Amino acid sequence: MSLKKKAASLIDEFKAFAFKGNIVDMAIGIIIGAAFGKIVNSFVNDIVMPLVTAIITKCGGQDAGEGLKTLAYKTAEGVTIPYGNFIGEILNFLIVAFAVFLMMKKFLGFMQNMRKKKEAEAAAAPAAPPAPSAEEKLLTEIRDLLKNK
């Protein structure tokens, strides 16, 4: 096989792999997941963390300010430990994990319902009798000819 044919074959195999439905579906899922991650980050940073900051401030914490950035611990040496960022990332993870859990639970439930429906349809429909074999057809013709004589 020539080098040109090998290259063409390799390209054809790559096209078959890359443009299969599974790969395209996975790519779409990744893009939607990235967009969903941005929504969750915005929710946590702009809504949840300011509330957490306000609660900590009311309980004797630091002054309320810019949400996550105000949740930090300053040591005597002047080192700042921004634990608010860590709390925000934990909240991001929990929200994403819960959303994925719900989505998978619904998806798996849908798949299970589809499987049960197919099984019920298969059980409800009576099995059609098998078609007579060529030998049975021939014997039936012979019987009918003998009856007509």
C-alpha cells in the first residue's frame, strides 16, 4: 500500500471517529458544561457569598465589602489567608455536583422507563407463528392435490 493511500485511509478513519454521534454529543456536553460552570460561579460569587459575608459580618466578623474578598484571615505577620475563596469553590462544587446528580437521576429514570415500556410492549404483543418452511408448504400442496382427486 502506498504512502498516499495509507494517509487517505488514516484520514478517513479519523473522520469516521471524529464525526460519530458520540463524539459530537460529548463535545456539545462539554461546551454546555463550561457555560453551566460560569453560571454557577456567578451564582456563588454574586449571590451566595455576599450573603455568607453578611452573616459573618453580623456575627462579629470583618466589614462587609466585596463578597469573597472580604472573607480572609490576617495573621499577626501580615499574611492574608483568603478562606472565602475556598468556601466559594466548595459551594461551586456542591452546586455543580447536585445539578449533575439531578440530571443523571432524571436521565437514568427516563432510560429505565423507556426500557420498561419496550419490555411491556414486547410482552403484550403475542408472538407471531413462524412461517411454514418450504417442506411444509410442499406437503400442504401435495395434501391439497390428493384431496381434489
